[in-house]
Amino acid sequence: MLVILSTSKTQDLKSTPPYRTSQPLLLEQALLLNEKLRALDSPGLSQLMKTSPKLTAVTREKINNFRVP
């Protein structure tokens, strides 16, 4: 089973967490998935995720800004 998680609209992602972080267990798979999502154009991403153009633009920005901690 593959589960994709998305941040909530109100989640603060800019501040530093008050705790230590670790490397994700599925980091290689996350990098591969991000690479495949980056290859999609906006209409393809919208169709895949069944999202509105506005939400697709926000998602595209998050995909493009994805970095390994």
C-alpha cells in the first residue's frame, strides 16, 4: 500500500521544529516519487491528483521546493 501525505493549509513549515529530526525511513522512495511528480506538467498533475488548478499550483510549488532535511 502506498500512502501520500499532504500538509494541512494551516501547518507552519517555515519555523524550525523544537525537537531533533531524523531521516525518513522511505527517503529513497520519496525522492523517486518527487522526481516522477516533477516530470508531470500541471494538467497531468491535476488529473493524477484530481485537484483544482489553484490546489495544483500550490502542490507544484511544494514538489519543486522538496528538499532532504
